[in-house]
Amino acid sequence: MKHLVTILLFGLAVTVAAQAQSSRVDSLLAAMTLAEKISLLHGAIDPTGEAGAGYVPGVARLGIPAMRLTDGPAGIRTRHPATALPAPVALASSFDPELAYRYGHVMGIEGRARRHEVLLAPMVNIVRVPEAGRNFETFSEDPLLSAEMVAAEVQGIQEAGMMATVKHYVVNNFENDRMRVNVVVDERTLREIYLPGFEAAIRADAAAVMCAYNRVNGPYACDSETLLTDILRDEWGFEGWVMTDWFAGHSLESLVRGLDQEMPGYTIPFSSPDMPLAPAVFADSLLAAVESGRIDEAYVDRAVRRILVQMERFGLLDGEATPPEIDIGAHAAVAREVAEAGAVLLRNENQTLPLTARDLQHLVVIGPTATRPLIGGGGSSRVLPFRSTSTLAALQELAGSQAQIRYVPGLDLDGVPVPTAALRTPDGQPGLLRQGADGATQVDAQLDFTGERALPPGSQWTWTGTLTAPTAGVYELKLQTAGGVGTLSIDGQPVLHTGMFFSDASLIPTADSLENATYRVELQAGQQLSLAVQISGRMPSLPFLPAGQNPVQVRLAWVTPERRAAFLEEAAEAARAAHAAIVFVYEEGTEGRDREALALHPDQDALVEAVAAANPRTTVVMNVGAPTLMPWAERVSAILLMWYPGQEGGWATADVLLGRANPAGRLPVTFPRRAEDAPTASPERYPGVDLTARYDEGIFVGYRWYDAQQIEPLFPFGHGLSYTTFAYENLRVEPDGDGFVVRFVVRNTGERAGSDVPQVYLGPPENPPVPMAVRQLVGFRRVTLAPGEAQEVTVRIDGRALSYWSVEDHAWVKATGRRPLYVGASSRDLRLQTEIDVR
Ligand code: BGC
């Protein structure tokens, strides 16, 4: 409650300040040369190297300071450590806007402490495609939940003094071909599903908007007058500025259509047909265009004004402020709280969880992420954590000295160096032929130049030869590197890359901290592969990357079929001998690439099956960022979804497993039973045909689809169990202004304190004016109750939630008539029902 009061005060202060001092912006504009104005409309390289993602130099002679722009959205991403928060999808699972406020506040304080002014967060793209690589980085498939979370997070960020940038505007819902795809989406769907999160962020007064890479109904999002001017400015009254996503500027005329700033604002010699990094246009070409009269200077002024107004609002024109201190402990506590609040207990047969004292006396923990935590997803949201503790270590500490906890990996992530016996140089000697940039050659028995055998900084080498499979089966070949850019080619084709921003390396490094990329191949006994490994310690000539200064390390490792089987067998044996087993499974979501499948890696499914067959008290802990198939779901006793739980995830996971925390996360996305059940299972819808993705499932995204199609999901939207039980009673609904007020009582009917998230859903009238969802979320509340305690919950449904977007009227219109209203523990567990009369 306290922060809400402060938000109000802050809001007032901001309005007054903006009005009182807009004359300052006018005089600055009048004093700026055209070149100075344009220097604010595109980024540049930060001379200090401190900028996490972008830098705008400012105009020193007029007291306009430089601005640093930093990712977001799971913590501050710079080269310095920061609090690595749980993935935004974990935050969304809390269904707790107050927590979203504090999550944002942590980032705002840490950004300001590092002297960064603009946060490139939150991301509020709807989860439409279950495979999409960035699903972990956003909130939900539901627009109302997304809107409530994003608004609170924006307030948290900005009240800490940092500017929030809501991204990526709009319909940037998958990664493959994100820079080229044209999204074809109808007006009603855009309004009802994809825009509300952005609108909520604007209403919460976000300083900036980042337009998306993709096209929307033709033009690029960053070049769309409909999106950037008609909707954003004219309808929503947005007064901040719009920046491009990185390298998403396309034309000078975008300035006229409503784009204000191009990022990162410089051209890099690194473009390819599938990743067209557009050259910067808002710099020299813009200057020339204004001078020649092609672009009216008034548009430059408009954009500069929008930026300066926000700089003034956040005090940046008042001289350098003292940066806040980071309270590392307090921020870690928020990270842990979010991880616990977002923990979703998907299944818990016979109260398998929390672990009993007996379990702890003979427990086996299995799976790599138990000891090597996967704290976040990949891409621009990756944060260098202040610290991190594995769940195994946390469990051992919290369970006390009586506990007997054994760990077995179950999967071999690192493998072993490929032995000499399997390698031959091109002229048949044991080992591989090494060749340097100067042509010098030598034979190496194995390819393992790591640790003390590391190569000098800047080294460039190529190894060639053949690898012969001793037995038949699936082999994993692993390229493991540090300090350079690595490539593994098979039969002349590059199959693995390491050492680059978007590489094939796993988010989990090797035990000796190397990047680790894996290529799987099925081989016959005696089958040969011709291979080449290249390593270059010289970085590509990217302006923001330092030249290689570290020793170059490289290793070619493998996991043979026998070794994989042995790891699996060891895990099953250990599970058989234990009283209870916990298996950790994971999936790596990342920016830049969608997942190839919704299934876990087959070795992980096999591991879960083997452990579950060996031990009847098997719990699966999932470190995934998005819907995942679980063919074994009914054969395990408990499933705990921890998402990517941030730097405190180990402690949070241990707290939940031990019952020190009572899980109360609810699914913000549907988990389907089969990939083909998803609304986007046809290629026209995803990934699109001929670079066109048709969103013709319309508003039937997420649970709206499964409900309309009567498809039983594996776990529905809103689902999540607790260690206690709750009952709902006494539902009453009254008209209230343009909407309704819903009241009901929630009672904790179990024996533990816990939180619950009752959800209010609304159905359509009998003859709906347009196709409508069987039910849609119109409100929710997170409540915490002691055993036996009851509380009356009030949820307000506003007029918008009762409305659909009318394409004829270009306006929200209420869907009138008698409509069913439900209170549920999930979208498929509806406990109370009534009818409201919408007029
Ligand atoms: C991402 C943005 C990010 C930007 C700067 C882009 O690749 O799409 O979300 O803010 O990079 O790092």
C-alpha cells in the first residue's frame, strides 16, 4: 500500500515538473544546432565502454548529459554484476502486481547506481507461440494479466528514477525471421490481445517505447504510422519517445511517421540475408535530408523535444545526481521472494511434497541444473549475477546435518576429450593436424588446449582430420571454447559456433567455465566423419567488442552412446536405492532462436522415465521458460515448475521442496499435451509461409484457443497447487460505474499458511455480436491466509473488460446481455458461478 501512495505523489511531482519546466526544453531546442539535435536521435559507441546496450552522447555545451540504455528485463545487463532476478514469466506466475512493482524497483535502483538512465524493459509481447524463444522474457498469454503486471513494473522502475522502455511494439511474438517476417493481424485481435499490455504501460507513464523488428500488416513496426502515431500518440496520448529495436531502423521517413530515435545508431559490418542489420539512417543521412529539404526540420524538433521532455522529467537536465547505493542483500531477498511466489506446483500426488524427514534421510538429487543452476534465459536479458547458489547446496544447508542427500548427474553435459584412438590426421596418423595462420603445422594427439595448456591470447588455429565411431549409436560432439570464436565443421559444413552473442553454446558452461556447444549425430560402428575445428582469438571487428585479451581455450569432447547409457543407469540405480528422488530437467529458451520442439531433449525424458520407474516418490523440478511437453507427467508423483529462477533460485527451490515456502504460482500460459494442440501449429500461423505469418486464430490465443476447441491441456492457464487447500464461497456481484464489483470469500481450509490466486472469468452473452472467448480473465487477486482464516476478496471489473473492439465503430463496445461469471482456481477449475447483466 505504501508504495501506491508514493506513486501518486511521484505522478503529481512529474506532471507539475513537466509543465513548469517545458520552457527549459524550448530554450534548449532553440539553442541547439541541427547536428546537435540529430545527435540525440541516434545512438553512438560509449567512449567509456560502460553502456550495456546503447548510448546517446548528449550535448555537453548545453548541459544535456549522455544517456546509457541497458537491458532488461530480468536485471541490469552491463559488464558488472547485478541482481539476476527470476525470468519475467516467473514474476507473472505470482499474479502479484505489488511484487512486479518491487521487481521493477530493484532494476531501477541498480541501473541508476551504475549511472544508467534508460532501462530496456519491461517486455510485454503476448505468449502466442509455445516454441517462441523469448517466452521466458515476457509475462503471459493473457492481455489482462500482462497489463496489470507491466503497469506495476513500469511504476517500480520509474519510481527508482530510471526510465522504462516498454518493448517490443508490437506482435513480436517469435524469434525465427523476426527481422523480416510480416505479421498479418486483424484490427480486433490487435486491439484485444496484443495492444493492451502496451497501452497499460503508457497509462503507467512509461518514458519510452521500443518498436519491434518485424513488419505489421505491411510496413515495419518501426515505420508504421498507424502504430507509432495514430494509436500511440493520437489515441493513447503517449508523450515519451520511440526508439527502434537494435538495428531496426529502415527509413528516414520513419521520423515523419512517428519514430524518434534509432538504436544503436551505428552501422556494423555484420549483416546477412536472414539477419539484415540495417545501416544507421538517422545520422548523416538525416542531416543531409533536412539540409536538402527532403525532411522538414519540424520532425527533428518534435523527436528531440520528446526525448528532452523525458530527460527533464527524470531530472537529467538538473546536473549529475548522486547514484543510489545497491543493497545487495535486500535485492537478493526480492529475487528469492519472486522465485518462491512464482513457483508453480503442477502436480503433487499423495502430498509427495514437501519432502518429509524420512525422504531427507535418503534422498537422491539427479540432473545437471541441481548443481549448475540455469538462472535465466539467453540473449540480451542475460545478467551477470552478484552470486548464485545451486539447489543442491541450498538443500544440503537448509536440510541440516541429519540429511543424507546423494547427487548423481544423470546426464553428462561436458563429456570427455575425444581420445586419440578415434582421431586420424588427413594422412592417417593418430590425432588431428593443427595448422596456424602462418601455415605452420603439427600433429596433436587430442584437441584439448584448456587450463594450463591454454593457447596465447589472439591465437588462430585449425585442426583437421577424421573421427571414427567405435560403436553404433548417437554421439554428442562438443566444441568447448573460451577467449575466441570457435567453429566445428563436419564434412565441410559448419555445424557449431561458439564465442559470439548468438552462438550454439549452452547457457550452462562446462565445469571449467568454457562455452559448450553440442552436435548430436547417429553413427554406425566404424563410420567416419571428416571434421575441422577452427578457433580464432581475434574478435570480429565489432566496435563494441574488445580485442581478444584472454588466453584461448579449446577442446573437442564427446559423449559416446555407452557413456550416456552409463549415466542413465547410475541415476536409476541411485533412485532405486533412495527413499525419494528429485530429478531436475531444463530447457534453454533464448532470444534470436525459437525452440525446435516443445519436448525436452529425449535424454531428459528418458531420465525422468527411468527414475520414475525406479522410485515411486519421484519429483520433477523444471527449469524451463515456456510450455513443455511432459509425456511422463502421470508417472511421477510431483512436478514443481521453478522457471528460470534467478540468482537466488537455488534457495527458493530448496525452500519450496522443504516446505519452508508454500508454492502459490499460477500458470500464466497454457501447457498443452501435444505440440499439435497449440493454436499456432499450422505453418501459415507460425513461423509463416514466404515470410508472412497470419494471426488468423484471431483472439483465440492461449487458453481462449483450448477452451474454444475443447482441447484438454496438460495444465491449464491459472493452474497451480498449494501445500494447503482453499475454498471459495458467498459470491456477490454489483454494478459499479461502467463495470461491476465482484465479492467473494476465500478460506484456507488446510493446515498451513499459504497464498491463493482466485481468478474471475467472464463468458459471452447468449448471442455474441462477435466470436468471443468461452471465458476470459477479467480479474484476480493474490491473498495470503493463515490456516482456517477467511477473507473477503473484492475484484473490480471495468467497462473495458466487458467490451470487444468493434471494427465498424473503431471503438470498444460492451457485449451486452446476461453473461456468465465464474470464480475459479484456474481457467478449468471454476468453483463459483453467477450471471451478470451487462448493459
Ligand atoms: C533485443 C532487445 C534489446 C536490444 C538491446 C535486441 O536484440 O531484441 O530486446 O533491448 O537488443 O540489447
